[in-house]
Amino acid sequence: MTASAQCGVLLDQRCVPALGLTTLRIGFGRPLARGESTVVAYTVDLGPHGHRTTHHERALPLHVRHYFLHVVFHPEALPASVYGYYRAHDGAPRADIRTLPLSGSGTAHILPADAAAGVHGIFWKWPGTTTT
């Protein structure tokens, strides 16, 4: 697996294969001022022999006014269906599950306004599978 940051600087990358977990620490060059926003853009590439993931999520420790999560699929590996969700905390079940459209360029996104603290994510089903 390789990761890169397009906005910000990739400071640290950690993988825990047994948990299917990867964390990235991305720096912005300086502390953000209160009320200041920034764009975070990064890519995680599992390579040609990587396992097929089924979701991507981000834990927000605090309420934020706007949050954007965007997933880009390879044109030769498009999911059968895509869903957005929210979890009140790590380990909580998915709630507020809603179908997301897959764009013509193979992307899906969520843009919750007044995003509550908790875990916001996108999951997908691969063709031929039924698990969530």
C-alpha cells in the first residue's frame, strides 16, 4: 500500500493489517486559526494485489459545519452500489444509511452540513456480494 497527500504533507502512515486499518497523519504547515478551513486531499493505493476494501470513513472528534468525503474508484473496479452512513462513535452500528449515486467518472461523496461528532463514511458492495 502506498499513500500520498495532494493537499498538505504526509507526516506519518501506519498500517495494522490484522485490523484492516490504515491511519495517515497529514500536516498543514502551521496550526489553523479558529474558524479557518483547509482542504485535505490524499490517495491510498492498495496496488494490483491489494485486497478489496468495502468502506472508507473518518472520525470527527468535534462538530464541524461542513465535511466532505470523496471516494474515487478505478474505472475497471466499480462497485455495484454505494452508501453513505454515520456512526455515533467507533464501534457503534451504522445509522442514517442512504444510497449514493456513482458518478460517470466513478466517484461518490457525502457532504453533511452541521456534521455531528462521530464517524462519517461511505461503504460499497462489490458486484456479486451482499454483505455490508
